[in-house]
Amino acid sequence: MAFEHPYLPQTPEDEAAMLASIGVGGIDELFGPIPAELRLRAPLDLPPHLSEMELKEAFQALGDRNRSTGRLDNYLGAGAYEHYSPSAVRHLLSRSEFYTSYTPYQPEMTQGVLQALFEYQSCVCALTGLEVSNASLYEGGHALAEACLMARNRTGRNRVVVSAGVHPEHLQVLRTYTRNLETTIAVAGLGADGRTDLEEVRRLLAEAPTAALVVANPNFFGAAEDLAAFAGPAHAAGALFVAEVEPVSLAVLRSPGECGADIACGEGQSLGIPLGYGGPYLGFLAARMDLVRLMPGRICGQTKDSRGQRAFVLTLQTREQHIRREKANSNICTNQTLLALAATFYLGAVGPRGLKEVALHGAAKAHYLADRLSKLPGVRLSHTAPWVNEFTLDLGRPAAPVLQAMLERGILAGLPLERYFPGRDREILVAVTEVKARGKLDRYAEVLAEVLGGG
Amino acid sequence: MSEEKLIFEKGAPGRRAATFPALDVPALDEAAWLPEALRRGAPPDLPEVGEQDLVRHYTRLSQRNIGIDTQIYPLGSCTMKYNPKVNEDVASRDGFRNVHPLQPDSTVQGALAVLWEMERWLAEIAGMPAVCLQPSAGAQGELTALLVCRAYHDSKGRRPRTVLVPDSSHGTNPASAAFCGYRVETVPSRADGTVDLADLRPRITPDVACLMMTNPNTVGVFERDVRAIADLLHDVDAQLYYDGANLNAICGVARPGDMGCDMMHFNVHKTFSTPHGGGGPGAGPIAVKEHLRPFLPVPRVRRGSDGTFSLDHGEPLSIGRVRSHTGNFGILLRGLVYLRSFGGDGLPEIARRAVLNANYLLSRLKGRFDAPYGARCMHEFVLSLSRQKRERGVSALDYAKRLADYGYHAPTVYFPLIVPEALMVEPVETEAKETLDALAEVLGAIDAEDPSALHAAPVNTPVGRLDEVGAARNPVLRWKR
Ligand SMILES: Cc1ncc(COP(=O)(O)O)c(C=O)c1O
């Protein structure tokens, strides 16, 4: 009996006709070029095939073993945020003319994706206040690494100064990407208020020629940086100023462009993209126009067609690996286009006022919660600087058992800082977005009071 | 056929397509909360449209786009196979979609089980014991594996500097090697498209860290000397890399590990049916042999003796992370659904039908078009339109554009770079015989058409040929008011 599968349409009759046209007696003959000793003699040691019904059951069982944010009250952020994404976003993403399409190499047949990418780039420029955006990178950590490599290429220098407020996983990615490029990474610490120490930055910039200064806003601990204060020192030292930013906060925070940044990068997940256990997400990268030829990845541009109509096409491709090979700006090929489309649909849905509402509601709710929590005995905010919707909370005692007790009561109360910063075992990072009704915030405060009181 | 306005040119100030619940906590006094120096001045210039116009705009854009769901997409090297709907259904389940990547391991046992299981499937398919799922796409997989290769040599106190790549290799291979600090040396291929052992031998010196091989290679020919090449490399402790972009030809039939390859990447978005999303996302997990395992990125997925899963961040020799979190989880999940749908028993059937389809289409085309690498192929084949160019004055690009008029997406053109006027065709296993017949007939019909029809093409698409030179010369890369 031939193996039957819904994704394999060839009937035995088709197969016979095709083999006759090829002029061979069986499919096995077509594998003749593979030396016999390299071919598998026994089937792979893997479970047998499943019908669609069985697949759904098996994966439902696996999915049920996850406690989703639908079943837990979640306050985890740290670079991935639980936002409300309008129904239209998901419906538009499921247009299979978009999601089953390849990279738009034949632009006449793929104007839809190309125009949406052009709109995406326009949105990223609007948010960041910069002049050019690429068509996406893998995720925020990758975007940071590529931004630093751009600065390295631009300046011919091989050292970056990075604020300790940059996401620790992004810093790790940067270290991995530059492992074999002899790049020095100097980390500038934070001041007592939770913001990057400007004096230390000045000192590090003066120490050795530097390609880039990187500051995150809001930083990993939640603090809103005075971004503009860093542009002058960076430029005076001949370095590029790279701002890693969170896109929703850009509705209320001064944009990288307004602050004198040369490059902005970040994680775009908060723009309507599901948490999805960490991916696929969206790395974004924008820069001043004079840096465009150093940018990594695809860029979509506007042009005219033979009939004089406006049309869109991938452009400036002489930066890319398929043309430049080992001299390319980056090795990226497949990117995160569909997620760029998701962000575009999301921004199109909420518009400038909606985005500001999302940012302001999140901030108001976060401040409401922080006020309540910091009234609990022994509990205080770790930092004094202004912040948006994420804050570091010092519980005054080891956080791990507290978080465990909160989890037992159905609350993911925050991220233990100890995960990234050994020694900071009393602190947690708490994120609040527009999705939290006041009742949930009140319950968080009450349950924490109870847990702390009971301990 | 008309232009479609940009979303920015539609709508009106004051419109929007999403509202939120009224604020139920005290609003912040913006001035007291954020000092002026930190606050944004003008609001970002984003679209302002109502919901219906939003939906209509992007639905119309989608209608100006084609995908696998609308027609055959025979792009060589891209493995544009059907994207199963059940994969999407599974991935959209609440238990997978709404899970935060930093949740405690105890609350994500299902997600960790998916990762753990995917690692086992890929290891068995690769014939290599260790897998890392982190890389986001093939190119990041290449970079990761090369970093691992470098760390391995470092651990032995060696610093070989050269990576060899065949001239038929994909651009990401040399680009990844350069990103990893290596010098790239290009190896010419023989007339039959394969690596020339005699030419290769003197190049393999102790300065060689790795050779990157695609097998079958990008002209659709199996590198039959792969075992001997591996032995030559191993003699100097160099590594053999397997670029998995063409795994669809051999998956379940032969294993890179058994060929002597030391490391490889998978393109989940090619071989394992996940959608390309108009250019991404993908997933590019890697598999390595035992000697390279200690250097893989962290975190690793562990399974305890009681069957519970956890993430382990501590591996002293690890190269570190190549991205945040554990990878493009949603894509890996879809890939696993696909693998389980075929099972160990069904997997070889994918490669068998893919190779059957490619050879069948080649058999229908080879009378009319020149096939520089012969009458047989693996899962894809390359035609050269040099003769047509010479005799008819029409290029591979002209054929590609004319195909669009007949409603077909073109094969890959001008790749690999070693074939003049290349048309690289990969029909994939999910296409039915009659679809291949129709494509062959259309290609034949185009070949018989007056050249002027090809030069003018496309005429039936929403837009005609684009001024690509103008686009690059005067870059307009965003909308401005
Ligand atoms: C032969 C080959 N190698 C590597 C790649 C790169 O893979 P990705 O696009 O997933 O980064 C491709 C993809 O197009 C390819 O065809």
C-alpha cells in the first residue's frame, strides 16, 4: 500500500505516468546519485504518522500543560509585554496571500507585502524620529548587535560602550555576535536613581576610541533615561549614539531622533505581537539617512513602474549577502516580515491617539500598583528616577519564596532580578499594561500583603 | 489596475480602529510625572483610519500579492511547499500563543516538552546527537554553528582562519563566515556542478576551519564525494558544515551525520512547511556532533528523571546566546506538528515525491530548454537560458516576468551565480501532476512567443516592470507628509 497523506497528491497512476516520462522504473532509481552506503537502511527511530485529528489532540494536551496568561495574572515584562491586540490585526495576518508568500523577489506579483513593508518602515521612522528603517531583523537582541556592527563599520573603531540598563539578554547577544571580531565592550553602570551614570559614560568614552554608545530607554529596570544628555558626549568622542527603545513608550517619551540618536533599535513585540513563548518577535532598526548604505537586511523603496504608476520594490540590495557575499553588511536573509506586518496593522488600528492611550493607561495602572505595593512594610521601589510602566521593586527579603507563593495564588508577580543579576535576590521587575483592570491590581496588592504578612 | 493609496493617505485626523476601556485608576499628571526633557513633543505621524478602512486597505493589499495558497511557487532553493492549516490552528491555541518567555519552568512544561521533542526529531533526522533550537533562520544557524566551530578549535588552542565555500553556495554562507571573523575562500565546481576533489585537496590545510556544503548542492546535484571530502577535512581537524536548505531532497532517506558532516542547520520554513510570511519568520535550528556539543548556545532544555523539563543556563564552554529567549517558538511548534503528521514512517515519502516531481518536470522541459547538469536531478534543477538569450534576445528575467502574466510565480532567477541566465526550479512534493503539466506547458508556450511579448511583460499584473535603478538611485524609503 502506498503511503497516503493529505499533503502528497500523487496517486499510483500519476506516479507510474511520471516515472515513464522520466524513463526510470521506480523512484528508488532517482536516488542512485546518493552512494548506497550513505542511504538509510532502517527507518528513522521516530513515532509513526498521525492524522489531523490525532495531531490536534496531542498538541492540545501539550498546550494544556502551559499555564497561559489567560489562566495566570501576569506581571512579567522585561522586554516582552502583554498588550491587547485588536481582532482586526489577527484577521489581517491570517490572509494567506501574505503569510504563504515568499520574500518579494518578483515585485510585480507581491506589491501587497512590499507596500505594507513601506508602510511599516514609515511607521518605524515616525515612532523613532529617524529617516530610514529596514524591513525587520530577527528580534531585539539581534537588532542591537547589528546596530553596533553598523557603528563599527562607520567609524572603523572596534569598541562599544553599553549602558548597564540594556537588556541583559541583548547584551549577551551582542557579546556572542562580536566574539570573534575582537570588539571590546565596556559597560557603564547605573546611578543610584536607576539611570545610566553620565559621568561614567564620559569617562569610558574618553578612555579609548569608541564606535558606539548604547543606552536603552526605558532601561531594563524601568527607568526613563534622559536620552538627549548622551548624544553630545557620544558625538564629541566621535562615536555614534545608539538608542534601544520600546515602541509603545515612544508615544510618550522623546524619540531617539529628537534626542540626537544616530541609530534606534529595539524589540517590536509590544506592537500587537503575541507573547508566544519568546518568538517569533520583531527586531526593528532605524537610522539617519547618511547611514543607509551600512544598514543590514532588506529595505523597501518606492519607485515607478513601466506604466508610470507608483510601486514598491526591495532596494539598495548591494548591501546584502546575495550580492556581496562575504563583503555584505550582514548575513541576514529570511527576516521577520510577517511580524513587521503585524506591527503595521496594529499601529494602523490604534493610530497615534490609541498608542498614547495604551502607553498612558499602562503607566497610570503601573503607578497605581507601585503606590499600593510600596506602602507594604519593608517594600519599596528600588529607584527614584521617573519611569513608564515597569518598575523594580525591593521586597526587603528574598524574592524567590514570595514569587512562588504568589504563583500558587495564580499571580506571576514579576521577574526575579536574580535571574540575571546574582546577588539582587530581593528585587523583582514588575510590568503593568493597559490590560490590567483595577480589580486585578488591588488583588495583587492584597495577595502580596498576605504573603508577606504570613511569612 | 490602479495604484493603491498608502494607509497614511487614507482616513482623517481623529479616526481610529481601536478603543480601550475607560481608565479605572487615577490618571497621571503628565507634567509632574515626566520632566519635559523626557517627554515626546509632536505625536508620531501614524495612520488615522476607522476599522473598516483598515481592514479593507490590507485586504486589498493582500489581493495584490500571491502566495502558495494562490498558485504554485517553484522558487528553487526555497522549498515553497504547502503550509498546512492544522499547524496554524495548533499555534494559535491559548496555551501556546499567550505564554510569556520568562515564566517559571513549572508553568511552561508543555512548551518545554515541544522544544525537547523537536530536538529529538531533528537529532534523529540529522544523524547528529545535539541540537540547538535558538537560531531564528538559516543564516543565523550558519553563524551559530561557525561560532561553535571556532570555540571548538579555540578549546584545542588552534586558530584556523579559513572557511571554504563552493562557488555555487548561497550568499549567506560566505557572509556568515565573514561575520564570524573567518577568511573566505571560494572553491570552484566541476562541469557537473559538484565540488572537485582534486582541486579541493591542496586547499585543505591546517589553516582551514570548515567547509560549508549544500547537499544536494544548489544546482540540484548530490555531492557524491561527500564522505571523502569529510575524511580530508577531518585529517586536519577541520569541520564539514551541512547547509540544510536542500534537506527536502534527502530527509529520511539519508542523513548528513552519516555522510561525515559535523554540523548543520535546518530551515524549518523550507523543509518543515512553516509559512514564509512574505520573507520571514523562519527558524534555523542547528545540529552538531558530540565533540561540538559543549559549545552550543544556552539555555539548553533538560529533562529530569521525573520527566519534568527545565532550562539550563549554565554551560561553561557555551558560546552564549545568539538571540533572546529560546528561539522562534511558534515556528518550531508548527514544524513539529508537520513532522509528527508524517511520522518516522512517512518522512522518506516527502523526499521521494519531491524528487519524483522535480525529475518529472525536468523530463517535460529538457527537450525545449538546456539543462546544463543533465537529465536527472534531486529535488530541484537548473535550466540555463543562455541559448534563448543569444538566439532570441530574451533573458531569464524576461521569462520570469512573462510567467507572471500567465499567473505563475517564476522560478529563482540568476542563482546560483555560476550558471548564466539561470532558472532554478523546485516544484516540491505537494504539487499535483496536472499543476506541473500546466507549468511545463506555459513555459513551452512562452518559449514559442514573439520576444516582444516577453520584453513587454508583465502586462496582467497590478503593476508593470519596475524602475529598480531609479529606486536605488533616488531612494524613497518612507512616506512623508
Ligand atoms: C542554500 C541556502 N542556504 C542558506 C539560506 C539562508 O537561509 P535563511 O533565509 O533561512 O536565513 C538559504 C535561503 O534562502 C539557502 O537557499
